Amino acid sequence: MKEDVRIQPLSIKGWLYCLLTGFIVLLFQGSIEGWLIPDGFGPDLSLILVLYLGLFAPLHSGALIVTALGFFKDVSGGGAFGVHPGIFLVIFLLEGQLRQKIDPAAPWYQMLYIGAFTLVSGSMVWLSFYLLGGPSPAPPETFSNPMFAYLLSCLLTAGVGPIFFWLFDLIVPWFGLRTEAES
Amino acid sequence: MSARLRLIAIVALFVIVVVALSVGSGNRRDMSVPEKVLVEVLATFQEGLMGSARSVEDLWRGYFFLIGLREENEALKKAQARLRGQVDQLREAGQANERLRKLLNFKSENDYTVLGARVISWDPSAWFKSVIINRGSEDGLRPGLPVVTDEGVIGRVVGVSPRFAKVLLMIDYNSSIDAIVRRTRVRGILAGRSEKTCLLKYVLKNDEVSKDDVLVTSGLDGIFPGGLTLGTVSRVKAMGPAIFLEVDVTPAVDFKRIEEVLVLIREEPLF
């Protein structure tokens, strides 16, 4: 990850590229990933994108984009409409508080960072349904041990996270988030 | 943008999310227009992507896994001959049944048109269980229609766009199906939990349910016709002083591998 990236306001092109990237990520997550890993514990690629945006995107436009990504995710799947926009927004704002203090440049640091936020995301799903008063959704079940499967899912998300951070780094110029040297 | 405006924008976003949650957690009949548009666009690309992936898979299977093909072919021919005999017998039984029904003036309970569909995408969230199929309102689908396979119940349609439909799987926590135990006719509500286990609720302690009992749809919920296989009882446990038993059910369908499904289209709702 580029260490000298500064937060720049997003251009219209940047908005479009961010939303398009989110669309492609969800496209892949709902089709190919679900087909290759049918147990449902595949990495949460949309969350990885939200975490990346949380480190780079400006507050107001980034918040809108991650909320939109959350709505995309809810529409393409089941569950109560509005859960993921809320979760993504809270995670984005949390990252906003942290990004001045940390810089997860090293892959191992990124894995820890992503793994921690994946756990936070899962806890928020449970909390949201507890507050809504309905039955709690079961986490992905593999090996007949839901908690084990959920932790496996977190590990997988954390494991592939740096790869996707690297991929997103390659298209950062398209987002309009230029380095000081390039701007 | 000033700090105050940013705060207002963030608060406004939260309000929108809370409103969406309030609306979304209620009993929605169908998808809204923006949802339909998004599903149409997303599912169109997913259908293309899955089509390509399945072509590659078929190519792999067709050209690289020819070992045992001849033996498998012979075995299948024998099985086909045996099944043909069974089909003939069943056809006879079906015709006799129809004659008897006419005599007794019963209305046929199976006034359904069966429509095949293919699963083109799975829920991107691991917490919820739904799929999108490549049939929509243009094919006569509407929310509430049952979706099955030859193994048993898959779920029901919860939203349709012109060319695609969202199916809530019976293993989703939001799913509830009126069920009966085939052997003893004990009735309960089958609630989805996970791919391996569902929960049969409201079974009284005195009701006769045991391990390996087969669970079928009762036909009383107005959605599923009666007699469709749901699963098998895997565990029955009395929970202390509680009046209900805790009954775990293993779904009949392997939800990890569903590719083709059947939608049962009835002209009029049951109720």
C-alpha cells in the first residue's frame, strides 16, 4: 500500500469506479465464489472493499459509497433489507477514527486488521437481529461446528484480504485517489 | 464541506438505513422497483458468468474424466430399464387413482404447472440463505410460489423481477414451513437454521416423534402442496420442564449442490 497517499475528494469518475468495483466484487461473490465454495464460508470480498475504502476514501463520499454497497449486497441476497448498509457504514466510520493512527502497509498487519473487522462485522449481524427481535441467523456451518466454520470464514477473509488490497492498490489511480507525487 | 454538514449527512444516512431496516424486517410482499432493476442488472451478468463457468466445468468433465465411462454407461442402461418398468407400474396406479377420484368426485390437489429453472447466484452473505434463479414474472412467477427438486423442498419465491426471481431457502432463519411427520401425522413448524439442521417447533412432549421419521409438508400453509419431502428427524430432545420438544431435522436436499430447481405455479393461491 502506498504510504504517501493522501485523502483526496472523489471525482465523478472516482465515484463511478468505486461503485463499479463494488458491483464487480458482489457479482463475483454471489456467483463464482458461491459455486466454488458452496458451504458459504467463502471470504467476504465486499467487506474487504469496504475496509480498503475506509482507509482511503473521503468521509462523506466514502460513507455514501459503502452504504450503497451495503444496499447492493442486501438486494442481491436474503436477510432484512438495511442490515449491511448499517454495518458497512459503522465499520467505515470506525476506520475513519483509526486511519490517522495506523497504516496497515505490511501484509501480516493487513491480515490482522481485516480479520479483526470481519469479527466485528459478524458480531454486528448478530446484534442487529437481536435488536430487531427476530431469531438469530446461523453462521456458516461446516464440520457441524458453526463457530469453527465462522472463524474459518474470518481466517479466509483475512488471508485473501492482502491480495485484494494489492489489487485495489493497482486501480487506486482510477478511483481518483492520487499520491502527492502524481497529483 | 464543513464539519456540521458532514455530521448532518452521516446522521441522514443512518436515518435512511434505520428506515430501510424497519421496512425490510417487515413482511414485504415483493421487491421494490429499484431492487428489481438492480437484481435484473446484477443477475444478467451473474447468469453469463455462471454459464461460462459451467461450460468450462462440462468441458473438464466431458474430455478429461472418461475413466469408467463405459461401465457407468452400462450401469445406467440397466437402471433405466428397471425404472421404465417401475414407471409403467406407477402410470397404471396413477390412472387407477384418477378413476377412483373421479368416482368419489374429489378435486385434484395437484393443479400446478411445473417450470424448470437454474440457480445463477447464491447469497453473497454467508449469514443468509437465498438464491437467484433465471425465471421471473415474464415466465409467470410471483412471490409465494413453492420451489422444489426431486429430492424435496428447496424454498419459496420471495421476490421477482421480469427475468429473475429470489428464492428464500427453507434453511434460512426467516423460513417457516407447516410440516407433519409422515408416520404419526404430528404437526409442527419447520424453521430454517443451517444447511445441515432445521428445527421443528411446537411439537408437544406427548407427541410421537422419533429419530429417522420423515417430515413432509402439510399443505396447510397455503404455499406448499401437501406431501413434499422436507427432511428426516435427526434428534429429539425434551428440554426439562418446557412443554415442547426440541426436534432437529436434517434437510432432504443437499443445498450445497443445487443447480436446477422446479417452480410449482398454481393459477390461484390455495387460500
